[in-house]
Amino acid sequence: MGLGGLGGDSARSPALSGDARGLLLACAWELLIFSLVFGFAWFASRASFEALWLRWRVGIWAIPLGIGYSIAIRVLLGVMLLTLGTFLVVTGTATAGELREFFLANRPDVEAVVDVTALRENPLYFWLTITLVSFVVAGLREELWRAGLLAALRTLWPRWFGSRVGQMGAVAIAAAIFGLGHLPQGLLAVFLTGFLGLLLGFIMVLHRTIWPAVLAHGMFNATSFALLPWATERLLEIRSTLER
């Protein structure tokens, strides 16, 4: 699931409600809509189990692979942002202060997605968010979408997308669509989610199964949600310091 763009109207209700019942209803609605669309697409295409990469190919290694990949993705994202920031500062394109202000101005609007206060104070809401939301609504649902798109591209244009190199190109297309789907949430969110989608797609192509990517995606989201209360407070402290 994408996190929103620049901190918007704090009075908005989060997409995942502010209580466990509302969160469950929102998840049920998301899964129902996706199931209908995905089911219709499957009925029209009759894509096979193999074509959708649903076979569990990695045995017990799926879980450690998911954990390892989720850590690697977070490290790569951090290194990428640090490298880009260092390059901009060294070349004189921007100062460190300007980059800090840009990040704070374009930070993901987490309040539009989840209720950070509920994450901090409601244990049931917290655990539903890092399990059901992270692994099913985000991880499984979004990787099924990615697998379906890749299967469609391979079937419709086998000459372009049938080879391993072609599948990497298909992953890039899926990542671009995934990132642009977060455009209302800000350009930074588009960039980060697009890069995340690219890495998850590469994992799927590498193993020819969705499950390590599903677990990596779920664990990435779960740790992100778990850290949100602390991270949000820290960002507010930094912003308050800069505004003094």
C-alpha cells in the first residue's frame, strides 16, 4: 500500500479508519473489489497457475528470503536516497538544509492512510495493520496484480516479454504503473513506490513465484507501520526545530 504524499489536511479521516471495526470494513471492501476485477480478468484470460507464478517453489526458504529481501529493499532505498542527496549537495544543486526542507515538505502523508494515534494506543488496530493490512491487503493483493500484469504482457507480446530480459522490461512497466498510481500522494511517493515495485518485480522474476515478494512486501510494510508512531513524532520534532 502506498503512503500518501505531502502532509495534507489533518482533519481528513484516514483510508484505514481509526478503529478496528472500520479497518476491517475497509480491508474487506478493498479485497472484494480486487477479487471481482482479478476474477473477471482471470476468467477472460484463463491464465494458468504456472503463468501467474503461484506455485510455492522455494520451500521453507520463502520466509527467510522474505525477511532478507525486506531488509535489503530498505537498505537499498536508504542508500539510494543518501547517494542522491550527497550528489546534489556535492554538485551544489542543493544545500543540506534545502534537501531537509524538501523532504519534510514532501514526506508521505501517513495520516491519510492509517490512524497513527490508533497505531500507538489501540493494540488490536496495531496488530491488524501489521498483519492483515501489510501481508494480505498490500503484500498478496499487490503482488497478485503484478503477477497478472506480467502474465498478460508475456501472453500478448511474447516476442518482447517472453525472455528473461523482456520480463525485466515488463517489471519496469509494472513498477511505473504502480508508482504513477500514487501520483495523488506526491512525487516523492511516486518515486519511492515505483522503486519498491521494481525490486519486488525483480524478486518475482528471479524465483518465478510470487511468494518471496509477497512476504518481503508484507514485512516491509509491517515494519514501516510499526515504526510510524515513533517516526511521525520525530519528524514533527524536526519540523518544529526548523520553524523556530
